[in-house]
Amino acid sequence: MSAHESQLLQVNIGPQHPSTHGVFRMEVTLDGETVVALRPVFGYLHRNHEQLAEASSYIQTMPYTDRLDYFNSMTSNYGYALAVERLAGIEVPQRASYIRALMSELTRILNHATAIGFMINDMGAWHTALQFGMREREKILDLFEMASGARMMCNYFRFGGVVRDLPPEFLPYFDQLMRGLPAFFDEFEQLLRDNEIIVARSSGIGILPRDVAAGYSVTGPVLRGSGVPYDIRRAEPYGIYGELAFDIPVGSVGDVYDRTLVRFAEMRQSYRILQQIRERLPDTGGGHINPALANFGKQKALRPPAGEAYARVESPKGELGFYLVSDGSTQPYRYKVRAPSFINLTPLGAMCRGHLLADVVVILGSIDIVMGEVDR
Amino acid sequence: MNRTIVISQILVIEQAPGWLVAALNHAIIAGVLLIGGAITMMLQVWVERRLIARMQDRLGPNRVGPEGILQSIADGIKMFTKEDIIPRAADRWVHLLAPIVALAPIAMMLAVLPWGRGLVAVDLEVGVLYIAAVSSISGVGLMMAGWGSRNTFALLGAMRSIAQLIAYEIPLIIALLGIVLLTGGMSLARMPELQAGIPLFGSSIPGAPDLGLGWFIFTPVGLLGGIIFFICALAEGERTPFDIPEADSEIVAGYMTEYSGMKFAVFYIAQYLLNFALAVLSAVVFLGGWQGPGVAWLADAGLGAAASLLSLLWLLLKAWGLFMLMVVIRAAVPRLRVDQLMSFAWKYLLPLALVNVASAALWVGLTEWSSIEWGNLLPVDGLAPWQRIGVAALVTAVINLGATRWVLRINRAPAAAPVVVPA
């Protein structure tokens, strides 16, 4: 340091801050506006999720998984249902699998549309991009409401299927949504992709090289943005994903812009998957749930044989894994959630170092976290 | 010609002593300006919220009063009843004075603006200089707020706002300088008067009708200057994409973080009034101020009051149009980063503003001088005034266009090598 002594500034961003996406704190050390060090601090929203699950019967945990990633309750349900089905060896009928994949891909579209919107919001746009995403999200939530009765906390999945079949008004509304989606993707991309300020704010920011990303075991769009074509739907297909044709978009540099582009591309891939599902859905058989478990009492009395199981799904935010150990009783002996938001958050300090304070919130926005999932 | 409305003549208090008349005059004008300012600010908030809501597929405030137009009054009452919180570590006096120091200069700016034909509160000969000087004082208030609050976010916001104000004030004033050269004076009240006539040629063509459209924005110098001025006005008024001093997603509310209740409201009023004052200033200097079709015609027909009213409407129309443009920009684009903001001011705006001043000087030389220096090079002496304006417009247009392209090209040249990531 030269003759001018300068002092580092400690700033606590959060836990009450407009763009920490919940109760999350970043201890930032600043030299002027440049970030010298950043330490993510979380745990403010810890609510004993795993312990609660170990004190409840298996099906009682299903509604709790809605509250993990409250934007994407359908994929959280899916992961948990998959884990229990593996543990207890439950067959899932074909139609149920199709409905599950349909819900998962709708979830992915709604998550990416709002995630991009929230990130643009963190850049300082006054909610406009977010509102465009929210508009499509509302339509998808309408569909969720038709199927499950709830817009966000869906609690739609059951072991061996889903709680009820799609209502008759679902498919016409779904077709209407599908007709509008390509126009939405085009508009959204046209408005945001080549916007000069967005490009200037996001390219070269928060670069996560592919080996570093893999080292932190980051997953989801953040990992794919760094150029690793890793997707659970392809790496370890579950449900009907093995039969579906889709591409895995990857980025090249691993900066904020790449992650955004990956999300744009993934929405289009989800649309492709939805088209395939829609084509085949009327011909599927087997009902919406395994007949052996169609009765709720059967679900409640489920006693998986002693053993362990791990199941993972590609949630919109990354690899969502559920680990279960059964001792043969109606309650799991051990229950563990591998939450993508939590793991993707760990390289935040490394990504932010050397960037300006304004970039920190953008990098955080590009990771796309939900605090309900980070602190369980 | 007496441009100010002398209230005493309306009130007929001829027997009153001179100082009383003067004091009354000023008190009434100040009252009108301040009340008008407060009402304008309330309307601005409502317009902004409704317009942004429109762009975002929402409705916006629509409950209080017809179409929600009284929403700002409800918000004002709420502000009044909020607790006034002063942080324990804050410097009490600085914390208290900061909003006042921020608002007062902006109210002072309103005084010298020509609101219509013959409607100007104080006709200063150095109006442009006054505006430049007074508007900078507001920055002191922001710094006081940031420093006095003893809050890291407030401090960061204050530092950002000072850096931004200094960086953008320079091109802003240089952009004004071009017009000062064109008009040959710093009086703001005279500027609209010089923008009569038809586009580009003003009143230089004999027999052409006075449409009130001889706005400086139609000349190459005014166009470039106007664009630079408007961009700088966005930065001065802390509007998106230059709202980094109070970037809510980064530093909560910048220097306003520790303010609540009425003090916060005063900052809020100051900001909206500054936006409006800058919109009016842009309109006065570049968009002809109160000039518009019909004003001259009414004045010639002997309907002075009607002409003044129409001119006021024209000015408000332009100012509100510019304000709505600011709102639309706010709804449409994200915010720049600090370094990008600075480099934009110093690398794009400042060189262009300097070139623009040179163009303005050339314009003045071509249109007004009849010296022999041009003689062999350019035979301007034999041309009629409007022909000389045409020549000047052509020359300055080429210079300004070339300079703009050059500045954009050298600044946007790609970095040396693209980032390569091993596959």
C-alpha cells in the first residue's frame, strides 16, 4: 500500500436486504466498491425439516417438501416420491409418470422465467422483466391449481403416482398455454438477450470455470453454464425421461450471461419435452396411481423394508437428492435432503472476489437460490 | 419589456410603499411556485406508478380518488404519521439538515425557469450559470445524509452520488454551453424567444410564418447537445439507468437508508422536483420552451393572456413528455455499474460535448460573422441569413455525426482477445 492508508469497509448485506432472496446474509469486505472477501452466512430460515421428517410417517413429509423450494413444489415432491418408491419398491404406472414429467417441465419453465426476471431485477430493472416472467408463471400456476387444488404448495405427488388424474379442463387450458409459450420465449429473449446494458452487466461477471464448478459439486444451470453437460434427466434417467428427446444446453465461459442463456435454452427444451408428452399422454395407460396404494390409508401405513435409498431429480435449480434410511417402521430412520440451492451457493465467495459490490447481487441472482431450500 | 407578471398591478395597491410591494410580489410568486411544485410532484408520482404499471401488465394505484390520482396525498399522510427515526450513532444536526439542503436548491431552480410567454419569476441574465451552480448544492445535502447517518450503505450511496454528480455535471454544462454560444447569452428567459419561427431556420426566412417551431433540437448542435443533456439529466436526477446512488437492489436506498417519515419524504420530493426541473430545463433550452404553434398567432391577435396560457400549456406538455420518457426508460432498462457509469461519462459524453461546443462555435461563425476570413475559403458573405444557416447546419451535421461515430467506434472496439476456455 502506498503513502495513502486506505481502510477496508465491512458491509453486512442481509439478512434484511432487498436482493438477498430471503433471509440470507453476506459478510462483504470492500475496498472502495471492490469485493475483497465475501462470506455467505445462512441458517436464518432453519426449521428442522429433516428432524420433522424423521418424526413423521412417510406421506406426512410430502407436504413439507413443498416448502423446500416453494417455487418448484412439483419437483421437490417428485424427488421425495422417487426416493420412497425406491425404498419400498413401488411401481409407478405409465400415465402417472407422464403426468409427473409434465408437471416437472412446467415447473422448470416457470422457475427459469422468474429466475431470469429476478436476476434482471437485481441488476436494477424496475420489475418489468420479472413481471413478464410472472405473467407466464400465473398461467402455469392456474394449471397446477386445476390439477392439485393449490397454486404453490401443490402436494400433488403420492407414492406410486399422483393424487388425482388431470381434470377434463386441464388439457384445453394446457394447449392454450402451449400455443402462447413460443411467442413468450421469443419476446423474452428478444428483450433481454441482446440488451446492451444486460450484456455489459453480465458478461465476464462471476466466472466459474468448469473444473472449479465441478469441484464445488455445483449442479443445474450454474454447472451447465460453465460448460459441463450434466443433467440428471440424462445421466440417470428417472420416470419417462429415458424415452424423451431433448438437448442439454451448455455455456462456454461460465459467467452470469452464460447461465442466463442456458436458462433461456432450457425453457425451450422443456417446451420440446412438453410437446412430446402432450402427444403421447392420451395413449398412456395404468391410471394416475398404482392401485395398491390408491387408498390414502395405504399411503399412511407404508412400511418400507429396512434399507436405504437415494433418489435424485433434476430440479430447475440443480440436482435435488433425497436420502432415506428405513428401519422397517412407518417413520424413516434417517432423512437427508441434498438441496441444489445450498450447494450452488458455496462458491459464491470465489465468484464474487474482485468484482464490484453491484456485481455481487447479480451473481447471487444468477445462481438462483431459494432460501427455503438452503436452510431446511 | 417587462416579462414578469407584476402582482401589485393586479391587486391595485399603488399607495403601498415600494418595499412592501416587492416583498408581496416575491412572496406570492414563491408561494405559487412552491405549491405548484408540490402538486407537480404528487402528479409525477402518480403518473410514474400508473405508467410503469401499464408497462408491466398491472393496474397501479387506482383506489384513492378517480383513477387513483389522490394516491400521493394518502402516501403523504402516511409519511407524516410515521415515526421519525434518528440512529443513535448519527450526527443529529447533519442528519436533520441534509434533506433541507437537498431540497432547497431545487426549489430555487424553479425560480429562474421561464414557464410561459412572459411568465418568469426572476429573469436572471446569468440563468444558465445560476442553474449549474445551484443544482450542485443539492449534492452537498446527499453527502451530508450519507455521512451523517453513519451507515455503510448510506455512505456508499453518498460516495456514489457525489462521484456521479461530478462526472455528469461536466458534460451537462458543456452541452448547455453550446446553446449559450448559439444564443449569445445566458438568460434562460431569452432562450424560448429565440426559438420562434420554423424548424432549423427559425425566423431567418423573410415572410415565413412564425410557427413557434424554431427549436434548437432541430439544429445539429442542438440535437447532439440535447441528447447529451438529457442523458446527463437522467444521471443528475438519479433516474434509471443511472440510479446507482440509491440502487435498491445493491445498497438498499443509498443515502436515504436511515431516513424515515417526513425527512424521507423531503428527499423524495427533492428528487422528483429535480427530475421535473431538469425536464423543464431540457424543454426550455432544446425544445423551444413555451414556443409552439399558435402562441405567436394569439399574441399578434392581441390576446396576450391567452398566448401566455397556451405557452404555459406547451411547456408543460413538453416537460411532462420528457418526464414520461424518463419513466419509460426506468421501466425498460436495468442499471449500469459504477465503473460503466463513469466511463460512459468520461469516454462518450465528454468528448462529444466538447466537439459539440466546437460545432456551435463554427455555427456562430458561419451564420453571424461577415468577416473577410471566410472570403476565399467559403463565400458566405454573399448569402442570405437562411442560406448561411443551411451551410452551417450541413457543416456541423457532418462534424457531429462523424464525431459520434468515431466515439462509438473507438469505445466499443472489442477487447484484445476473447476469453478461451479449454474444452
